Amino acid sequence: MELHPVRHVSVGILRSPADVYRYAADPEQLPTWASGLAQAVRHVDGAWVADSAMGRISIAFAPHNDLGVLDHDVTLPTGAVVHNAMRVLPNGAASEVVFSLFQLPGMSDAEFERDARTVLRDLEALKRAIEH
């Protein structure tokens, strides 16, 4: 058993946790804020699929919940599945969105840094999209 390096990337959003969760949990909104993941998302045969820089991926979201859990599994074109832990937390009357990014085996430090920058850019896009 081993622990992987992790970075918690977060952004504060001046909207209620319920508003942020509702927006971010809608797969059809992904292209508006998660360009690092998907440029187009569609529902095909009961699954959410997206066109990404990696090729066609599928995305499975955690069931809707009242806890702000936005976890999602991304199945890559290779068949590998990457679990993404994401939460909407109350921050006063506003929200803090936290994405836990793990440095997986075989990922270089440079790739990890690049992924962290991409996640931050996406979270900042979520903030812009929902605060407008």
C-alpha cells in the first residue's frame, strides 16, 4: 500500500453551495467550465460521453446528493478509469469548490503541475460561469 502525492485545488465562489452544486453536477454544463476535460458532452445509450483532447471519454458521476459530492469517474480511450474527487463546501453563505488531484504512478512532476494548472483554470471558469 502506498500514498500518492495529492494537491487540493480550490476556488471560492460567491453563490450558495446548492446553486454551485446544481450547476456543476449538470453534465451538459461541463463544456462551459471544464474545458480541460471535455469540449462537447452528450448522453449516449445511458452514458455521458465527451470529446476531449485525449479522444472519446465517458464520464460517470456520483449520484445526486445533498452533501456537495461531485466525484466522477472518467474512462479514457485506453479503458483506464480515473477517479476524480470533487466537493462543494459551504464557506459562509458562499461556496468553496475543492478538487483533489492525485499524482498517479508514471506521472512526472511536470505533468502533475500541468494538470494542477488545468484544474485551477477549470475551477476559475466555473466561478466565472456561475457568478455572472
